[in-house]
Amino acid sequence: MKNLWDPKEASQFEENSLQMRVYSSRLLGNNSDLVLHGGGNTSVKFQELNLFGEEEEILYVKGSGCNLATIEKYSFTPLRLKTLRKLAEMENISDVEMVRQQQMAMTNPDAPSPSVEALLHAIIPFKWIDHTHADAVVTITNTPRGKELIQEIYGERLFIIPYVMPGFKLVRKVHEMARNVDWNQYEGMVLLNHGIFSFSESALESYTRMIDLVSLAEKYLGKNATFSSTFPQDSVHVETGAKTVAPDTVSGKAFFPEHPTLQTLARIRRKVSEIRGAAMLAQLNNGPEACGFANLPNVKEIATRGTITSDHLIRTKPGPAVLDPENLEKSLENFASGYKAYFERQTNGKQTCLDCAPRWGVWPGKGTVAFGRNITESRIVTDIVQHTVKAIQLAESIGGWNPVTEDHLFEGEYMELQQKKLSNNSLLPNENGSVEFEGKIALVSGAASGIGLACARELFEQGAVVVGLDLNPDISNILSEPGMLGIECDVTDQKAVSEAVAVTVRKFGGLDVLVLNAGTFPVGQTIEEMDEQTWSKSLAINLTAPQQLLQSCVPFLKEGIDPALIFMA
């Protein structure tokens, strides 16, 4: 861990201010080894005067669903601490009732809904509290000797809590264990299989403690764990001769010849979409770490044991589909039936089974695949998977990957509050709320201006990811939003067209919509006056080029979701 606290920058903010809370929260949020996509939590306690001039102690805690990396002052929810502490004394209430009571304790009804962990922050008697799901710490706790190793690394510096699902049960567990505890003897708290807290009376010390504590876990792993299952960076696909490229390095100038792997990826995507009942993107990561993990001989056994932390369940489900290269469709069907059986084993009859489609897959010999209804969702899954595969292998090398039991996985995945969060973030199928082309993949030629650009923008507005081809070298800037890709391409160059189609499939998983729009409009001439160059150019761009592009796209359109082809004549 690198301590990123900048005294000069921090000096702009008052020590006891909400802006200071924003500053240190962002330092944590911008480190993916600490938190990922909305994970983690921070808070601060202030004395404030209410409307009647009465002094109240207020807890400002990160609002539910807010992102620490980009958090603002208005993203913190102010809550009356006296009410929360009374609430924590209750013997037993549901999480729904807990959240309802927390909302009633808000001093600003326009603030975000308070985090499910707000009550936990209320009972920890420190002004500044930081909470992360640090990879190194959670990796260590997801082993059979997790508690013992934490004690070995930290001694008496941390208050250790056994795994309990986040919510009122966790609050009660901490509350009961802390009855005869002097909190001042601790620098932080570890929730086994979940995460780590640091706390202090100053923002700087709380942040510094977090960095120092996580650094100790990283040093332990560096000394005792091994992580060698990676392909060399210059590894080569046998069937194509193309070097592996990590997802973020794919560009319009990369060369991925059309080959069976991409067509297979499109078939995988189609099958997953069929199981979910909605179009999905499929983003392949064939980087060295992903390929190394996918080729482990015991990958099916270790990859399916569970998540790093219960917070990831809403994004990834309890585990991936491990694809059988000999029968890909059957392995996906087996995942769906296995998920259904898991639900039937665990349900008390009050829950409704979610869709049975995987959110990620392990593809032996190829890497990992992330599935999502849109580019945001698939990228989140990709990020979580990259951290997960590393944590699994490190944990295996220090005693074994041993996350929480299936009972706890189900409890976390089907927690009523989590299901509400999913619905609010449009991550569950929602016919009334989804846009028409969500999950669809579109390719538009001549996309830098005019009709082509209008088509690209409209498809994007309707939820599709869009790849645009054009001779204009500025196309990459014209189509630059997440979920759009502009590729400089001469549609009369068959090799360039083949590359562009392959990049489209490689980046998003397939192809559903092809708009053949590129064309040339020469000045009107009679047949008698027309020169050979004008005639040939017109035929090449308006007739031969669409045929060549269509020829490259047809194998993938055949695997598309309700595929559509549009000619601009």
C-alpha cells in the first residue's frame, strides 16, 4: 500500500469538516486493492445545532450505492447518533426495519438512503471510521487458519469479529462482543471473510492506519504466498498467431484475424443470453493472469467455492460457469440447473429465484469471460473477477481458498436489502425500465458523420454498445463514450474490415446489428461522360465494400440475438 495523503492538498480543508471526509474517502476509493465499484464505507461524527438551537451528535456515513472514488459531500447521509445508538440496543429487528428506522433518523430527507452498515459505524466510538474490503486482508481471512493468521500478523492491534452477514445481525454481534472491550486498545477491526476497519480521532491517522494495516497483510502474502499460474505476456494463441491482449488495451488498430475462438465466444454469449432471457455482453479477458487461472488443473473445484466478500454476490453470483471446451452449451445449461438446485436447497419458500445465468465464466485455454446487460455491468464483473482469481490462488498457496459456506452465500445473495439495491440499479431484468437495445452489439459503417453518426448515436441511446467504422481518423474521438468504439477503417480494404469485425466481437462478445451505411456520392454524370475511375470507385465503395463487410459479419450475425441487417442504399 502506498500512502497517498498529500499534506498540501489536505491543508485546503478544515480538519473537522465534511470536505476532509470526502478527501480521505477518495484516497481509499481510488485504490482497487481496497474497494471495488461502490464497496467500502466511511463515516465521521460531528456536533451540530438543529433548527431549535439544540446540539446534536450527527453521524455522516456514505450513502447506499455511492462510490468512494468519486464521492461528494452530498453523498454522505446525516443521521442522529442518539437514535442509532438506541436502535443498536434492540434485541432483534429485521434489516428492512433497521433501514426504515435509519431513514427516520436522517436530518436531511434529500440525502441518499443510509448504508446498511450505518448502525455499525454508530456503535464504534471513534470520530473517523474507514472500512474497506482490502484484497490482501480478505484473502488471508478466506483460509482455514484465517483468524489465527490475522492474530499472527497483527497481534493485539485489531478487534477480530467472526463472519456475520452485514446488517442488524452484524451490529448485534459487534455490540455484544464489545461490551467489556476498551476500544482504545485497537487501531482497527477485522470482519473475517468480509473486510477491515480502521478508526481514530483524526482523518489522517485513520487513513494512515488503514494503509499500514493492509500493507502488513500484503507483506505477509508477499513472503508466504505464491502466484505463478500466469502465461507469459507474449504468449501466442496457437490457432491464430495473435498475441494476447488485455481488455483495456484493445484498440481499433489491433489485429485479431477471424477464427474459431471468436465464433465460439459469440455462441457462449448467445447461450448465456438465452438463459437470462435478455441480451448480454460477453467480455473476454485472455491476459496472462486470466489464462493462467483458467488452465489450472483444479480450476473447476476452486473457482466455484465462493466470492472474496459477500458484497460481490450481487454482481457475480456465488461462482462462475466453468466451460467445457468439448460441450460449451451443455456446461452453461449445467450451471443454470446447478444454480436452480442451489436455490431449492437454501430457500425457505419466501424468496423468488433470480435468473439462472452466470455472470462470469472460466474458459480453459482462453481465459475468463464477464457477462453483463450493459458495458458498465460487464466491466464491473471483469474488475471483480481479476481480483478474485488472484485472491483464490494466493489463498490456495497459504492453506486453501476457504470462503464462507453455501448457507452464508445464499443469505447474502438473497438478502432483501440487496435485492432492492439490484432493482434500483437496473441490474435485474426489468421490462418496463430497460431500453430497447440494452445488451445488443451494433456495427455501423460510415459512422463519423451524417446518417451513420445519427444511427450510431440513436442505437447507443437505446442501450446498444456501438462500433463505428470510418475513414475519418477522428472517428475514435467522435465515438468515445464508454460502450462506443470508433475504428479508422477503409471499408474497401478487406483485411482492415476483417480486423474491425474481430475487434468488435473480441471487445463485446458478438454482433447483433449491422448498419451498412458507408457510401460515395459522385457528381452526377451521364453514362457517355462517366470516366472509368468514377465508375470503379462507385462500385468498390457502394457495392463491393458492403458485400465484403457483410461476408465478415455473417458468421457472427448467425450467433446474434435477434440479428438485424440494415442497408442504406
